[in-house]
Amino acid sequence: MSGRGHGAHLPWPRARQAAGLLGGRRSPVPRDLPLADALGAVLAADVRALAGLPAFDASAMDGFAVAGRGPWRLVGTQLAGASPAAAALRPGEAVEIATGARVPKDTEAVLPYELAAVRDGRVDGPVEEGRHVRWAGEETAPGETVLTRGAVVGPAALGLAASLGHETLPVLRPRVSVLVTGDEVTTSGLPGDGSVRDAIGPMLPGIVDRAGGRVEDVRHLGDDRRPLLGAVAGADRDVVAVCGSSSRGPADHLRSVLAELDASVVVDGVACRPGHPQLLAHTDRTVFVGLPGNPGAALVAAVTLLVPLLAAMAGRADPCGGLPPAVLEGQVSAHPRDTRLVPVRLDGDRARPVGHDRPGSLRGAALADAYAVVPPDWGGAEADLLRLP
């Protein structure tokens, strides 16, 4: 296993940069995903209209479809979703019509109810030729490009794709497996008597999703090396996040497992508090991210390595970025060697620590809007911010 030696913790900014650079070189294979699974992903190809929009000539108002000059004789009713009108309108005829209903052939306009006068089977009122009719293809022509490669799929894009006949979308969405290790970790019930509830497994899917990836499975392993080796060696995913085996204790086997797989190490420890026992490595087909077992430290490590890695792989902006610096209030001191990530609430251009920021706790992060980045040489006052995923 090639890489950095023991104790050579990377400065926090360089670790984040290294994760982004690695992700930029590891673009996943494009996949056609169902619309519901494509939300937040990046389009791998242009999307064209499979049908026109509207697909047929439809009424834009509740009222009367008319032909020729008025007053018009009422000859029927047309509702949305009903079969097409049996016959075309002749000059001087009108059909009562609902919004979204197909207009009869030779309709010239729709007269809204509020402008219409109806009496003795006839309707009259002011109309403008072509008014209040959605003509087939006027919004989007069949075959027209409506979404372009590289765009992030949002809710409106999903609705547009569905309206144009798409069932799937071609996207870049890295597939992620999560391995949570530890004999003491349980997935249900109250913690106590030597057991702790898994907080990282429920936390990571949302983080991964915000970064443009998708957690395909969450597995829980004990502290034995052999099951970890089998799970890591057999992983068929773009990224594997291993939680709780990234330090150097007797139950931390991730380094030796990766060495057995001849993985290349990019980051072996990060000079940050909390979360310094982090690991980033890769084989030809998979990237491995080692996260600490303490939930608060694991979240910092995910923001440090996992988020920039996945965002770059997916071809999208880092979701933790984009916040301007803020004046950091309260009693905050820099660490002599490591970058501190302090959970804060934001109020305009000011940030106030919320406390509860120990490595084993997520309480501070749950209360916070962002992490304030406090480097070792911080001089007080302003601090850079990282948006919490």
C-alpha cells in the first residue's frame, strides 16, 4: 500500500483538495435512473423532448371553444381527459370546454366564462383569434433539447422530463456502500450496557445524497478483520465508506486490509479537530473513505473527504461551499497544530458557536447551520464557513 507514512497528517485544506482532485479523476459510469432516483444527480447527456408540449391543442381556460364569428350556437361539451370531439366545429358553433381539454378541430379561440353571455342555447362575447388555446408543440417541439448535460436535476426538471414522456434520465450518480464496524454498535433499542446505537449509518445517506451520490447499502460488521476484508475486497461500488476502523487501535483493520488489496493511499490522517483519523485510498475500480467511529468526528471527516470526493465525481459543486466568511463570536481559540471545525449558528455576517462539539456527539451539528473553520494560525475575528450538509 503506497502513500504517506504514520503520523504524517495532511493539513485540513490540503486533504479536502486532495479528495476533490481524486474525485475529478474518477467519474462514475453514466446510468439511466428512474425519475425519482435522479433527483439531485448531474445529467450525463442532453435530454430531448420525446413528445411536443402541449401534446395536443388544448384549452387554456374554462369557457367555450368557438369557430367563426359570434354569436355561436352551443353544440356540446368537452372535458379534460375525454375522447376527442366527434366532429370539427363549423363557423358559428361553440363547445363548452374545460381547462386542459382537447379543443375540437377548427377551433379558432376559447371564450372564457367571465367574458361570455349565454342565452337560449347561444353564447356571445369578445374573442381574439388564437387566444386561450395551447397549441400543440408551441412550448416545446418534439426532439427539442430541454435539459443539457452537466445540469443538476431538480424537482422542476423531473416534472419537465415526465411531462415530455421520459421514464428515466441519464445521470452521473456515484454508488456508495457504507460499512459500519464495531462489536458494540447496535441498530435498535436503547444504548447502554456496553452498546451504542449506530448514528453514522442513518446519517450518511443524506450526506451522500446532497453530494450527488447514492447509498446503495449499509452493512454492520463486528471488529473481526476477516469480514471487513471480505466486504472491502468484494465491494462493487464507486465508493466504500468504512466507519469505525480508521484509527490505529487493535480493532482498526482498514489500513492492513487496504494494504492487502494493494490500494494507493491519498490521505492518511488529517490535521483537524475533531476527526483526525481519516483515510482516503483507492484501487483501480473503487475509492475507500475511512471515517472515525465517533459520530461527531465522522461528520467532520465526511465533510472533509467524502463530500468533496463525491461532488467532484458527480460533476457538481461542493454542497458545503458558497457561504461567505463570518465574524466568529464567543470564546473560540485556535489549536496549535490542527484546524478546528466549530459548529455555529449564523446571523447575517456573524457566527456564534452552539457548543456540544465533542467527537462523540452530533448535538452541536444538529443545532448548527455551518462549521466555522479555525486554522492553527487564526488571528480571531472572521472565519471561513462550511455549510452543514
